[in-house]
Amino acid sequence: MFLHAGLILLVMVISFAVAKYFKLSSELAMATAALVGGIVHSKGIPVRHLVEGTFTYFDVCLIFITATFFMTIVKESGGMTFLIRSIITKFGQHRVICLLLLTFVTLIPGALTGAGAATVLTVGTLVGTVLRYMGVSHNKVTAIIFLCGAMGAAAPPINLWAMMAAAGANMPYVGFFRPLFVLSVTGALLSMFILGYKGEPINLQQALRELPKPHEKMNWVRVGLPFIVLFGLILVGRIWPFHVPILGLPLIFTLASVVAYLLSPVKFNVIEIAENTIRGLTPLVGMMIVVGMLIQIMALSGARGLISLAIVTLPLGVLYATLWLILPISEGLLQYAVAPLIGVPLVFLFNMKGIDPIICLSAMAVMWPLGDCLPPTAVVGRATVMELGFKGHYYKDFVKKCLVPAALILCICTLFIIFSNELSFLVG
């Protein structure tokens, strides 16, 4: 049994490596590994299992699509531009307050979509422009946008890594809000202030000239009401779970999008926005589908059980000393696939040892997105570089600037895992 599972795992690893050698995308490389592994195990194409695998994370995909659509509507209406211009106009001369508010602005897109790329694409250029006029170097600006985007992706309410690992471990996605909030906000603030605190007073006039102008009718009501509706519907369902119909996050994001569209002073083609959103999300949705296929085939062949066995037999001391390194590197290699592949057995291990699994999974779910600037995928890192027009060396200038804040975040997360039982009050 172990020999067969080990053989299948080896075949899948080799297939993935060969596919990456021929410069196939991570999605196609994983699909190749799943297909070859399934054929070797079943001595034919396991069509049923491949199809079942594609629907594993269907609900997560719906959440991601509708959340991104909502943020796109807000952006197209001029809401994010209005918000940033208002911040620098009122607090531009108060550096600490300005950096604090800009940090929370960068967290919003990722927190609502579960993807760091959402931060980069919606507010990356806007916030980057402000930081440059605050005397922050281009290298540091690029690092700030990436790190805050990573922390935004880790922030509640939507953390895709925690959601996927929790689903794989058959545990409800409940109790994660406060530990994820504490860790992600702390990480974002550390990144912003370590890299952006030193600089010059903001050149307000030049910054305002370069930033896009929102529609003259845009105001705080038009910006804030869609978010009030969004969080109101989420909170109502949690406060009165037995008296309010369960809407589900995809429907809640859709309703908030309708409100944002109706309040927008700028009229645009909502169908075109929806098409562009889906088109832009195709790689990530494809990744989720392929991850489901891969995990299904690994479970079928016993390869997933073999990995789980190898993980759960590790001494805790070894895990504590290496997780801070293993998790980001694995994210750079496999992206979201690491959550069910590595996260699930780790959840089982911590639970078996009497260690709070929610705190531990929350800490791991903040560690993972830091690896989105690492090869071979480096999806969010490269998106940040392209969006901000970064011209320096990717590793020497960009990744190097990320190291100090990232190291501090990883240390804090590791301490959260070690002292998870003492921090269990955060679960609530």
C-alpha cells in the first residue's frame, strides 16, 4: 500500500516537474500531474474522480468571483479614488495617520476577495503614487504594496487558505475572524511603517494632480453604503442565525454590488464589467479547479494519506522550527494547493496533540500568502512589479526589501502556533 502510494506520488512529482520544465503554467502542470497520477493508479482515465474534483471548491470560486465583481464596481464608480484623495487631502501632513489609513485601504480589496492580486489591481497604483510623493523609494513602495496585498488576502472575512483547509478537515469556517484580523492587521502595519515611515512630507499638490479625479457627485454615502450593506448582511446572519434566512456570501456580495452600481455617479456597462471580471479571474478559478482534481486523485491513490502520515509523525519541535520556511516556499511552488495538501494533516496533528487548531490554521493562513512572491509561480509578486512599473531587479531590489517585515510576520505567526492554547480566547 505504502509502496504504491509512494510510486504514485513520485510519478505526480515528476510529471509536475517535467510540465514546469516545458514552461507550462502552474495550472496545466498540476492538471498534468493529476491526469498522469490517475492513469497510473487506475490503469485508465478516472473520469468520475477528475470531474468530482473539479467541483470540490465550487463554493469558494463563487465567493471569489462575486467578491471581486463587487470591488470592481466600487473601483469603476470612483469610490477607491475618492477614498484615497480624501485621506491625503485631510491627513497628508500627518504622516502616521496617513500611513495608518492607507494600510487599511490596502487591506480592504484582499480581505473581501481572498486574493492579494485584488489589492494590487484595485488600489496598488493609487496608494503607490501617494507613497512616492511621501518620499518612499520605488523599491520600498513595491514591497509595501505586495506585503499589504498578502496581508489583505490573509485578512477576514475571506481567507481562501483557511477556508480550503477547513473544508478538507471537515471543520466549519467559524472562529477564524479575530485571530486572522489580529495577525493580518499587525503584519500590514509592520510592513507599512517599517518600509514607509521614513521619508519627506507629502507633496500634496503633485500627488493630487497625478491621482485620477472621481466624479463630482461622489461622496461618502455613495462609497460607504455598499460596504454597510455588505457587512450588515453578514453580521445579521451571525447575530440572528435562527431568524434570518441564510443568504450565503456569493448572494451577499451580489446584493452589495447592486447597491454600489445603483449609487455610482458614473454609469458603465455592468455586463462588460462582469465579463472582464470573469475573464481576469479565469487563471485563479482554473487553479482552484485543478487543485480539486489534484487532491481528489491524491486521495484516491493514497498519496495524500502518505503525505499526511509523514507530516503527523513529525516532532512538534521540528514543525515549530521549520514551518515559517516550509509554508511560504510551498505556496510559491503550489499556490492554493498547499492548503488542503499540507494544511489539513497539520490541522489533524495539532488537534490530536491538544493544540488549538483554529489558532494554528489562522497563523498558517497568514504565512502562506507571503510566498506569493517566490518562484516558480510568484503570481502576486510579478503582478505587483508589472502594475507599479517597477524597473529594478526582481530579487535584489524587490524581494530583498520584503524580507525584514516578512521575517517579523513569520516570527509572530510561529509564536501564535506555539502559544495557541493561551491565545484560544481569540476564537470566541
